[in-house]
Amino acid sequence: MKSAFALLAGLAGSAALFYFGTGLAPVAALTWLAPLPVLLLAPRVRQASALGVAFGAYLLGTSNSWGFHLHSHDEPMLPVGLMIILGMSLTFMLVVCLFRALVVRGRTLLAAVAAPAAWTGVLYIVSVTNPMGLVGTRANDQGDVPLVLQTAAIGGMWMVEFLVIFVPCAVAVLAAPGVLRGARLRTATVAVVVVVAALGFGALRLAGTGGAPQRVAAIAPNQYSWAPPVSEALVAGYVREVENLPAGVRTAVLPEGALGVEGAAPAPLIEPMRQAAQARDIDIVLGFVQTEGHAHDNFALVFPANGGNPVRYLKQHDRVNPHGHDLIFAPGTRTGIEICADLDFSQPSRDYGTAGTTLLAVPASDNNENGWQHSRTGLLRGVENGMPVAWTGQNGSLMITDGWGRVLAQAHTGGPAAFTTIVADVAGPAATAYSRLGDWFAWLCLTIALGGLIAALPITAKLGRARDHRRGVRSAA
């Protein structure tokens, strides 16, 4: 009876914490606690029970997004949503399996480190093999906690991901039965050093200053319509919003798919936007979809402040580019352009970072409920590479952040007015260690996870016991 109650408590505890601490509107503090009930339970019950509870807890926790997947056009329940739900639940189950095996074998410090490394390593593999990239991770859930996010400037989002899982693993090791005092002390020391170093670095970095601030604006319609045909009335509405912006705005970012055209971009779009950019001395970034027969190209048009011809950026995620990533800047500036799902990948954001980009302008479009979550993916890319981000989501969120990931302005579309507009002054620290070194920490996690898997194998445990026995015999002799 006691065992059944413990299993139910572990299942319900982690499921509830995952429900509220992850997903589309997470409570960041609960993200750290979510794995803990299952991890505390795992060394105290049979392996099959621990794995069943781990899988069930994570699966039930994902119910916070089931409704979203049922009507999402980007991540429909079948097959994408189901693959995400089952894949993440299986990943958590395997992490708990590794954690339990190492704790039971007395490899407690390795358990505290290898389990989060395995979680992080699996997500990294998914990010580089999945054609849709990666969104909605535990690092994503910390999107409104800049103190925690700063380590991304060193090891990318992977360092944040590791940290959020490492803390509950370390706590569970300290509370595990049968752990020797010396092992507890080593684990506690490492945990304190890691957490203090991460948060101390975060505080130090947030106290820094960047380059000269620049004023940017994000403008989106409140009535969602994907790539509506170009009309004088719609173009005039956007132009009025630009004309009514406060003084000093240097860049205005309009949403992805703000307008649609068949064939070449027509004069009723080009001329009014070009004149507005020149009159206000402002760069205008506008998303539009160009149709040629059955082909659809998702572009951003950049209308430069000097009134020159617009520059085009083609969404990288929508095509295979064997020649690398195209970096497009607003003419005469270091304002780089990406579109929505491009930021679900580490590139081209890293290349923009090393190129000295001072602002990342991102037209985007979402599925309403996932606006916060997806905008924080863009925020993470900004922290990784020291760049402010102006994210304009149609049917989602508008967000402006500085290069440290602090949200300076945000709003959600759907208000009573024709448009929603936000404005903020941004700066950033520029290129980071992650911009230059890339995913080195993810590879370190894969290496540690492999070492943990080897140490957890039954044959490794037998060899270890035999070695300890031989040492004991020699000591007795």
C-alpha cells in the first residue's frame, strides 16, 4: 500500500509541476521542480515502476498543450504533436533510467551530471536532425528569467537546458537512500559551485553595457489574415502606423505574411512603403509571400531609410540552401533579417552574431496560443549571440528585447484597434563566446552522457565490484 501511494504521489507531483512549469505559458520556478518527485522516487522503487511513473508523469504534464496541437496548423496532433509528446516523454523516462541506475550503483556525482547531460544531448540531436528545428524546451520555459539565460552566451541554450535539469538531479542525489556522506558532500559542493557560477555570471553580465541604443518598433494587425492580397487600403493602414510612430524610431518590423502577391511585387506596395521609409528616415521590414504558379516564396522586404530599392531576404527554413546561410542587412546598417521559424535553428543567428549584428528584425506568424513560447525562442537566439531582437508575430506576440534577453516591450495581437504597435530603445553586447565556438557544450553533454551510459551498464558494475574486491584482498594481505 505504501509503495502504491509513493508511486501515485510521484506521478501526480511531477505531472502537475510539468503541467504548470512547461508549455505555452509556464511558471518558470516550477520548471526546476517538475522532475524532482520522480527523481526522488526512482532509487526507492523497482526499475519498471520508476520508468512507468516517469513516462506517465511527463505524458500527463504535456496535456497543457494537447488542445493547441488539436487545432494547430504548424504542429498538428497527428503526426507532429504526437511525436513531440511521446518523444519528450520517452526522453524523460530514459533520463530517469540512467539516473536511477547510477545512483543504485553508487555513482552519485555522475548521476547528477550524466542525467541532465543525456537530456540535453538528446535535444541537441533532435535540433540538428529535425527539419522543423526545436521549440518549447526547458530553456524556453525560462524565457522571462534573464538571470538564468545568460549562460547561453557561453554554451548556447544547451547550458541553460542542462542547468534546469541538473539542479533537481543534484537534490534527488542528496536525498537518495544509502548515499555515503563523502558522496553527498562531493555532489553538494559541485552543485553549489555550478549554480553560484551560473547565476553569478548572469548577474555580472546583466550589469554590463552595450553599444549605442537604437529605437525600434514592431507593428502587427489585430485581425489575422495570412498573406492577404495587396490592396491600397491595407498598405495605407501600415503606412499610417509607420507615420504615427514616435520620433527617433530607426527600424519598424511588420509581420510575416503581412501581404501576398502573385508575380512581382506591385507598385501599390513598393512605392508607398519606399516613400514612407524615406519620409520618416526609417528602415521598414515587411513580410510578404510571392506566388508563382504552385510555388510560394516567403520573403521579407527591407525598405531602406534612404528611399532606395527594397532588399529581399528569403526565409531559410523554407528551402534547402547548399551554399550556407544568406545574411541580409538593412542597407547601411547592421540590422539583420530573419523570419519566424528560422530562429528554431541555431543558424543563421550565429552567423549574424559573428558578423556584428546590432539588431535582429524578425517578421513572424504563429498560432495565437504559442505566441509567447515562440517569441522566447527568438529571445534565446538573441542572448546566445548578444543581439537585440524585434519580433513581430502575426496572430501571436510582439516582443522587443535587448541583447541580454530582457523584454523591454511586448503585446499580444487581437486588440480592438486595427493594429498593435510597441516601441523600445535597445542595445546589446554583440558577439559572444557561443557565436564563435558554437555547440561545444552540447557535444560535451553527449560525451558525459556516453560515459554515464557506460558506467550504468551491468557489465561495468560487475567489473567495478571485481576491481574493488581485488583491492580489498590486497589491502587485507
